[in-house]
Amino acid sequence: MKKLRTTTATTTLALILLLVLIAATSLRVAMAGSAFCDSKCGVRCSKAGRHDDCLKYCGICCAECNCVPSGTAGNKDECPCYRDKTTGHGARTRPKCP
């Protein structure tokens, strides 16, 4: 009976470790970004004053919308999903995507 408890505990621990490993790998892949988004956002944010913030939010919007408007500003009609993303609700609503 004691051996059965040890085996069950070991199996449970191994399963938990496997799930943590899978979750960590998935998170790393999700955060890596795609080559498409990285290149499009690099162009979009090339003249931004806050370059790092621009790349971050552009990458988020690109991943959700699968498009980035051309140029460094404007042209948001090319990608309605990108254009319509906002932060918050009510009086403090602002565009999310640069």
C-alpha cells in the first residue's frame, strides 16, 4: 500500500511538471511574435518617439488582426480591425494600435 502511494505521488508530480513545461513553451512561442508582424511593425514604428511602446502595441494588434497599415502613420482604413482596437471604455477610450 505504501508503494502504491509513492507511485501515485510520483506520477502526479511528473504530470504537473509536464504541464508546467508545456505552458512555458506555449507562452514563449506566443511572445516571440511572427516575422510578418515584426517586419511590418518595424516599418510602422520606425519614426515613433516611443519606439519600444510602439513596437509592443503594434505587435499585439498585428497578432490579433493579422495586418498592419502601411507607412509610419495614418492609413488605418487599410486594416479596420487594427483601426477599431481601443483601450478602455467610456470617456477614456483611446486608440490601442499605433
